[in-house]
Amino acid sequence: MQSRDLGLALMPPLCWGLTFALSKPVVQHFPPLFVMFLVYAAIGIVMAFTHPGTFKTEWPKLLLISALAVTIQGALLFYAVRDVDATTANLVLQTQVPAGVILGWLLVGEKLNSTRVLGTVVALIGVAIVIGLPEKKPPLIPVMMIVLSGFVWAAGQVCARLLSKDSGVMTLKANA
């Protein structure tokens, strides 16, 4: 693997981790929905200039996808981040991957093989350990809000797969 490819592979987790570390103090000072508005407004402005074009997906479907994958998920997550540390929030949010596997199986008919089932079980056990092991356990309601945000995000991804007629970039633009 070339160093450029390795760098590109490391960018998403590094950006995601940095986002959590920076969002904690920001959402303690500003309302979480206002912070989300600023972030997605900036993304929308950049995407409007870098990816011009119209959407193929009908507006009601785009609104459903963005409500689940962005607005509701983000509101639950950023309100919860105010009351738990960023590390716990980031680790608990990993429930979105098993949620995506489960919802893909239930709603789209994706095949569940032993690898996916084992990965889902390991991920859920890991989250249970994170919630249960610290000497000072994180508050239950914010943790449950983060888990719910993961399931809402996964539902948005399933809806995007089922309903969207646009490319991934255009769907991202619509979400912003």
C-alpha cells in the first residue's frame, strides 16, 4: 500500500475523532442544533459550488433521508455529547454499524453470513464493555440517545439506498 493510500485511509477516522474532541466544548457553549446548522450550511455552500446540478430523487424522499441521516441523528448525538465524554460518545456511536447490518437485513433483505453476525456481536459486546466497565459509569439517558442516534443514522442509510436516485455525492449535497 502506498503512503498516499494509507494517508487517505486514515483521514476519515482521524477527522471523526477530531470532530468529537472539538464538538464537546462547542455544544456546551452553543445550542447543538445551531452548531449543526452552521456545519451543514457550510457544507451545503461548498457543495453547491463544487458539485452543481439538480437532484434526481424526489424532494419528499430527500427530506426523509436527510431527516434520518442528518437532522434527527445529529440532534440526538450532539445533545447527548453534552453529558458524556467524547471518547465514550464515539465508542458508543459504533452501534450504528451493527444497526446498519440489522436494518439492511430486515428492510432490504441483505444476506446475513457468519462474518457479519460475528462482527455485529463483537461490536455490541464492545459497546456493552465501554458502558459497563468505567469506574464512573456514563449517564444512561445520554448513552441511550447516542445508541438511538446510531439506529436513526442506519435507517437513513437504508432509506438512501432504497429511495435515492442520485450518486452518493449528490445525496450528501441534498443532506446538507
